[in-house]
Amino acid sequence: MIGRLALGAVLALAPLTLPAQPSTTLPKPCWPEHLLTGRDTAFASVPCNSLEVLPVGVRRQVDCTLAKMQAGGWSAMVFETYRSDRRQRYLYSYGRTRPGAKVTNVATAQTGFHYWTLGADVIDSKKRWNASPKFWYWLGQHAESCGLVAGAFWKAFPDQPHIQFAAWESAARRPDWVKRLQAEGKRDSLLLQLGATR
């Protein structure tokens, strides 16, 4: 079993891969769906909030954002990093086939940033999604000063908690090579070519 400190060292030296076998180093909501069996399949609907799944470059930028938020007196916490396809489809159903407002325009996880461990949702640890407009403003400012893209500043569909690696603008504007690697499920190659593992 790899400890948290040793796992961080491994991630710094090698491209990120989620465990080939279930491992106690990651909580079950962070396991790839195909590794969840029996009653454990329910974990595919639970948010993964572990920073351990992020490639080292993305992790560094998210840590930078959280440190700046804390230095500014904000109580920020990561609510979600990796997102399974089951969870993405569930969130996409809001405002469409499920009551409530739309929370995402990404229909399947494979075209989103969370599935590829390139995005995170950060909320106020006390007020959750009901944080003040100043909280969301500073989250966006700090995320962008750390090299991330802040969903809070999107014009068409603002996503206040969402921060992501600066890779491509939207699913519709992905470069062809990204679409190909995503279609082939080549996470490590995608992360390497994007520079997210440095």
C-alpha cells in the first residue's frame, strides 16, 4: 500500500494513472467506474473530492488557489475533482429531465474537465454554494492568478465553483488531437501532451 506522502512523490515523477486495482489510497468515489462492483457501484454517484487524483501540475495550481483563498480569509474547500460518467449524467439531468436549475452543459463526462482530472469545484466550507459574490469573485481571481481558468467569469454559462486547467475553451472547441485521445480513453497521453503532469 502506498502512503499519501509516497503517492505524491510517485505522481510528481510519473504521469497520473488511477489505480489499476482498487486501492485504499483513494476513496471509492474516486475509483474508475469499471472497478466498482456490487454495492460499491453506488460510489460512482458520489463526488470525489480527493486532490490525490489530480495530475501534479493541476494539483499545484489548485493548491495555489486554496492557499491564496485562505490567506485572504476565505474558508474554501474542494467539493469535487474527478467525476464519473454516471455522476456527470445525473448533474446534466437537472433542469432537463429532473426538477431544478441547470447546473452543467456537459452531457457526458468524457467531454468535461472533471473526468480527465483537469477540473475542480471549490465552494465555501461553511456557506457551501450560498457563498457571497465576493467569495466567488476572489476564487476566480486567485484561480486565474495561479494559471487556471475560472468558471465564475464565463459569460454564457457562469459556473462559479468550477476551476480548470487552461487547456481548451469548451467541448465544442477541443482540438482534434484532444478529441482523438479522449475517444480512445488515453488519459495519460492527454495529460502529458497538455503539460498537466509537470
